[in-house]
Amino acid sequence: TKISITDNDSPLLRALSKTQTFSSRNDNQSPFGSNSYAISPLATEDPTPLALYADCGAHSAITLHGRRLFRDTVQRLNEQIQTLPKVQEGEKPTG
């Protein structure tokens, strides 16, 4: 899903530079209405920023184990992204 961010205080905008996790956050900045979520940028070379987002719904909290799992997943995904062949704009991927 492509999201246009117009609020400079949005946690989605802050997540483009580092991994962020929030648990039981009660304010109007929680994306998609969830009080407990994690968001992290992905290391792509695309000019459009890409982030991975996960949440526990409106009432659950992300456990410490869940936060660690999210960070590990982001790290491994970023490592794998770097091994993918580069595709130029307009070019069809092979494989």
C-alpha cells in the first residue's frame, strides 16, 4: 500500500530512518488505529521509501520477544534485499 505522509510528526515518517516499536501507545499518531506496533525502513535503492510494518491490534502489546523477532526479521530481509539483482526502471525482472 502506498501512503502519502503530510504530518511531519508521524511515526511513519520517523520510521524511515530507524526501527521504531511502540506498545500500548495511546495517542492519535498510532498508524492504522493500532496502539502496539513496530515499523522499520527497508534497505532498497528505490527513491520511494519502503518500510515493514507489524501490529498487534488495538488491545495487545508487543512483547520483548516480538520486538526482537521483528528487528531480526528486518535485518535478515535487508541482507537478502542486497543480494537481489538490480532492475532498471522499465526493465522486466528475470527469473
